[in-house]
Amino acid sequence: MTTALPAPPSLAEIVAARRSSCAGRSLAPAADLQPAPGRFLAALAADRPSLIAEIKPRSPSEGVLQAAPDLTRLLPLYAAYAAAISVLTEPDYFGGSFDLLAEVARRSPRPALCKDFIVHPAQVHDARHAGAEAVLLIVKILDDAQLADFHAEIRRWNMTPVVEVQTEAELDRALRVDPAVILINNRDLASFEISLDTTKRLAPRVPSGIVTIAASGIHRRADIETLLPYCTRFLVGTSLMRAADLASAFADLLGQARA
């Protein structure tokens, strides 16, 4: 008998936990940080469909994916098939850490995206210290001033802010900070429901010249083909973390025949 997963935490609960963990933190001296090489945007510049492969130990809505990700197995295939790697660093609900990010950045040639609920500038510094070349900013959890400040702080260290939106209003707010990258999340962070129609609706509103990434609900080639008229970069996590044959999973997503 399958055990039902507990109800996932609300976005407010996740953000409150992240704020609590960051409360009272001070910033490390700037001299302790070095600017990123600036490889993230270049990695996504190819004029063909490309993947950002995610390392995610668990998911609030899906449960444990890989409690201790097998980097020896994952990273060579991620490097072979993906343009960049996303690493969850939120510990309480996703099982991630900045140590995991640092290990991925150290062992992989692909640029790393720090995926977290950024609510404090110390997290930006943690991301860079761990080797991140990009950092996710979720518009839904930030006011306009915070969004602008975090966006500027990420760019200060030559990292790429990846600005996540899920509605038209959030996209309008995101565009005010002149982002280089917009990530469209097909998962409603309030209800956890997924619809690829979110990318279909929002991607045409993103100005040309801004890199657009679609995320959530992308499990197989058919999902990518549905979105290709709107977007050519895709962040994929859960299906890869669960794949028994990871090379076949990548080949399917990219429409490649395996020998």
C-alpha cells in the first residue's frame, strides 16, 4: 500500500523558515569573495534547445527523490547532456545545502545556478562562495525594492540573476529590473498545481533578447515539444532525479536516439 505524502507546506511557511534561518546574519567581508567567471549566460546562448538539469534531494510535493544525491553518477551525465546545473540549497523542505552546491561547482564543468528562496543578502554571498554563477530570485516573495537590491547584489559578483515569475503581474515587475534571464515557473507556488499553459501565456510577453527558461512539469520529450514554439531552454529536476536510466531520460528529453 502506498503511503500518502503529507500536505506540502505553504510558500509562506517555506519563506518564514528561510527568514528565520537568516535572521541576525551579517555579511562576510567582500574581500572574501571573488567575482564569478560569467559563464552562465554563455552556456545558454546556443541556438538550440538546451537543458538546465537540477539536483534536488527532495520536493515538498513529491517527497524524497534522492536523500543523498549520487554525484558520481549524476554529474558526468549532467555534463554530457545539460548546459548548466541547478542546485537546491534550501535545507528544510528540499534537503539542499550550500555544501551540496559547492561540491557540484567543484566537480562539474557546467556553471551552477543556486536555487533557493533568497530573502537575505548573506544567501547571495553564500551562493558565490560555494561557486554559483547564477542565483534564483522569486518575484512572488520579494517587494520591488528587495527585488532590485538582490538583483544588483547578484550582478555585483558577476553572477546572473535568474528572475522567476508565474503571473503577468510578476513578469511586469521583473522587467523593471532589466533582467537578462526570466524563468517561468509552471508550478503555482500557492496551490502547487502545474500547467504548461503558464509558459505558453507568459513567454510571448518576454522581450526578445532576454533568455527565457521554462521550469516545472517538464518530464518527457512531449512536454518539451509542446513548449518549443514558446521557449528553448528548460529546467528539469524531478524526472531526472527519479530516472533509473539517466542517459535514456536525457536522450528522450532532447529527442536523441540512443545507440
